Amino acid sequence: MAFQNRREAARSFQRMRCRGSSKLSFVKMARENKYSGLAEKSFQLATSIKLAVSFEHVDWDDDGYFFLHGLNSDYYVKLFECITDLQKSTEDEIVQQTHSSLKAKSIFNTKNGLHNKFPDSTIEAVVAKLIVERPDKKDLPAVTADAKKVVSRAFEVRLGTNWGRIHGFVWDKVFHVVWFDPAHNMYPGKGNKPQEQASYAKVRSFSPEAVEEVRAINNRLVDEKNALVEEKQKLQAEFDELYAIFASTPGT
């Protein structure tokens, strides 16, 4: 290609550079859009995963303020409805506290709660799990710190108005239940005192000692009944013998 002067050659070269640069920019933009689309799709997929519900870390050895027994049937209906709603929710709906019916709330953030953390046994259980999942990490203090971070993602969800709460923590797309709180003891409200199971329960329940006592009474009554049956059989035998003698006596 021949150019009449240097200025025309320079202008032509500049146009070629612009066209090449535009092409490279287009390719780069297309590539970025491709990866951006994949990232967006992955994000939407991750955030749409529904929660599982675990009872692995339920604290059955609490101080008597968190319980599940001795309640009427309506409570258990509400409980299972709440668990079903949890299984239909996403982690974001709980963590960001946007679920319309569960009314999730972060806990341990105020000084008026019954407790300011989950029991040490919960943290120890998470530590044990982390050690199994990450055998390369031998630093126990570091693993314990990670476990405390896991358990600190603590939330309560409600069963319904005046039906109490469930307290737990969210970890790896799972809501781990720790406490059942039908009496709303975690945050009883101003002027209210926490209620233990014995005073709050609607249906009478029995301790292991009470069950053993009832079993002992039942066994004693069974023994008395067997003794009476045996005595009756003896009396019946004596009656039959006397009747036979009477029946065989002449003139009777």
C-alpha cells in the first residue's frame, strides 16, 4: 500500500490500531460477560438451596427452662409447621432475617437474655466435627475459635404468636436446633420471669423416679391380685369338697 505522505500513513495506522483495539475490547468484554453470567448463575443456585434441619446439637441438659415435653397437642402441631417452614427457607432468609412467618432474629446481642451464648458442650461438639473434617489442622485453639464463630451465627425462629421460639445456629445450609423454648424464656420480656417446665407444662409428665414408683406400685398390686386368685381357688376347692359330702349324705 502506497501513501502520498507521512501524515496520511500515520492516520491509516491509527485507524488500524483503533479497529484492533476495539476487537480486543469486544473479545475481552464478551469473555467477562461469560464469566459474570456463570458467577451470577452459581450465586443464584447457592442462595436458593433450602435449609436442612438438624437436632444433632439439641441441649437436653439445660437448666430446666428449655423443654419439649408436657405440652398440649396444639403446640406440637405448631412445632412441626415451624420445622417445615425452616426446610422451605433459605440460609439468607434466616441470616438476613427476612422470612415473613418465621420472624428470624439474631440472639445473644442484648443483656436482657437468659443466656449470652450456647452451652460449652455445643462448641465442643462443633470442634470435634471440625477436627474430623479438617485433619490437617492440629491447632486446637484455632479450631476452637472457628467453632465459636460457627456457633455465633445464632438465631431464633418463632412457632407463631404466643407459641414460643426455637433457638439454634446456621451452619453450612443447616439450621442446628439447640433449644426448644415454648415458654419464651430466652427473652421473657420486661417484668416477666422465666418459667420452668414443671410450672409451665400443660400436661403432667413423670420423672424416671416417679415412673419407677408407679411401676413398683403396679407390681405390688399384681402380686396382691395373684394372691387373692390363689386364695379364691383354695376356697373354691374346699367348697366343692364340702358340697360333694353334703350331696352324698342320705336324706339330703
